[in-house]
Amino acid sequence: MPFLWLPVFGMLVTGLLQTPKDAKPPITNLRMEPKYKRLTWELSGNVSDVWCLKGGTHKKRANDNRYCQYLTLSLCKVTNYTVQVGHPPFSAWILFPEPDKNPEAAAANLSCRVHDVDFVTCHWAVGKVASGDSVQYQLFWMDKDNMEHECPRYSKNEHGVHVQCHFYNVTKYPQSFKVMVRGISQGHTVSCTQFHQNMNYYEVLSPPNVTADCNKSHSFMMWQMFSHFTKDFEYDLHILKNPEVFTAKDIKTEFYTLPNPGAYTVQIRVRADLLNLASAWSTPKRFVCDTDEDERTRVWRTALLVALGTLVMALGTFFFCKRCSLPQKLFPPIPKMKDPIGDNPHDDMMAWEAAQDDCPVTQLQILAEK
């Protein structure tokens, strides 16, 4: 039984042909097309009943006996793909992707998380046998057309090796997020590591901010939750109201009313039970809704209104008096006397200047001495 060596994207793989010696195999050029997630081959002769096996277990019938289409395809995990022919009896297999001679140098523990609503962070560890000062990793994410794009911003460890990638504005990326980390060590490529999952399954929920409008009889608490992927939330409130402590669970609205609140402390957490997600408890927040506080507020408000009213009345009186020349009427100017000797020796009368409101002025006549 001869061995067939097939080139698949620059790599050599083996396939076992179960055919008579010197017979032309019914299937040739077995290969994987990663862009289309398709295992395909060339047919020779009358071939029927063709099946594909992935990893030796997942079996599916070939389309038109010419190819097998897959929904998912790992570009990093080495997998055996086998094609079996019923008539004539035949089988061949390939490994995809190409096995690496040093797989333990690949990035380890690759994972991603959505956090703070708009951010995605992917992180990984340096491979077990990778030298810390001679290996470097690069992360690539794939768009809906399976085109690769490199990480926009890296974080490094103490040796300058990339160990994190940061994304902003998650709405720019496919919700079914696929990333790969490739490496180069001492001039040789190392196996890649892949992560592929829907973003809403690894979102880290942040508890919302609670505000309150309260008085002596009740406290009306409100909050608003933000997420690009999840809409159905439930909330838990942990309330400390001395000496009482209790938890209000499974709240489906974004508000809650607490009767007779007094002074109390509240914490909140959010859950998405369908996705098995829950946030941490928020930082405790204190609200004071007692009677003394209300009384002081009313006193300050009254004093402020009285002061404002007094100022308005004073300004109104001032502008009214200015318009009516009331100050000039109440305080007329003192008349100026003319000196008949110094000013004009021929004048025998002393004239007074009239006020601006034209009040009548009595003229006085000075009689010359004989």
C-alpha cells in the first residue's frame, strides 16, 4: 500500500490509499481551503458514497462527492481530516494545520473578556518552553470575511513580550469574536493559539450607579444598566438600615422604593441568568432621608427666599424713585447767591437759580442805602 504525499498550503501530509498497486486513486489533491472552511479534492473515475471524518469522530456526507463544508475550522489545533470512499473502497487523510515541532512554545491560556461596556481585553501567558527573551507573540482578529487584522494596542511583560491586547468600541468588531495568537521564537514560527466565542458569553458586567430621591416617608432609588450584548437583567439590592439588614432579590425594573428610609446604605449587583453572568457588588452608597435634614432644608430655603424678595423690592424702589426725580423733590439744591459787588456792580438784584423741577422762586429786591 503506497503513501501519497500531498501539499496543503505549503505543508506535506500523508494519506493512505487503499487501492491496488499502480491503480489510479479515485481521489487526488486532498486539501483544506481555510478561507471557505472547506475540505476538497479532485475525483477520478466513477466514485460514490463519499464521507468525511473530522478528528476521527465527527462524520458527515460529502457534498456532491466533491467536498465537505464545515461551520467552524481551527487554524491552530492540529486536526486529522479523513475522506472515505464506499465505491471503490478508498481512504485518504491530511493534518491541518501543519504540526509544529515545538508546540509548547505557543501562547498558553488565551482568553478574552468584555468589560466596562465598551472594552475588550485578550490576555495569554508565555508558552512553557518558550524563552522569555527570544519569543514574541502577535494577536490577529478575524472579520466577517475571515480577513486578519493585527491587535491595535499591546501590553508587554517585564521581558518586552506581548501578553495582552486591548480593543476599544466593541461595536466595531464581530459579536462572534475570533482571535489567534501566533509566535516567533529564535527565528522559527511556533504553533498558534485560538479563541472563538460570542462576546455576550464572556462579558464582565459592571454594577450600575444608584441614585435616590428621598424624604421622610420613602426613598425612590433609580439606576440604569448599559450593555451592547445583553438586555435582560435582574438586580439584587443589599440594604443596611440600622439595625435591619436585608436583600431585595430578582428585581426586574430599574427602580425600587424603600418606605420609611431614614439613613441607610445600599449596594447593587446585576445578573444575566440566561448567560450565567453576575457582576460584583457595587461600592456601598449612603443616603440620609431623616426629618432633621428636611427641616434644615426648609429653613435655608425660606431664608433664601426672604433675602431674594428684599433685594428685589430694594431694586424696584430705587429705579422707581430715579424715574420720578423723587430725590430732587425731597432734597432740592441750595440756591446760589450772587455777589452784587464782586460779580456785577451794576446789578441791584440778587438772583437765585431755579430748581430742576421749575418750582416758583420769589425774587427779592435790594434797596440801595441813602
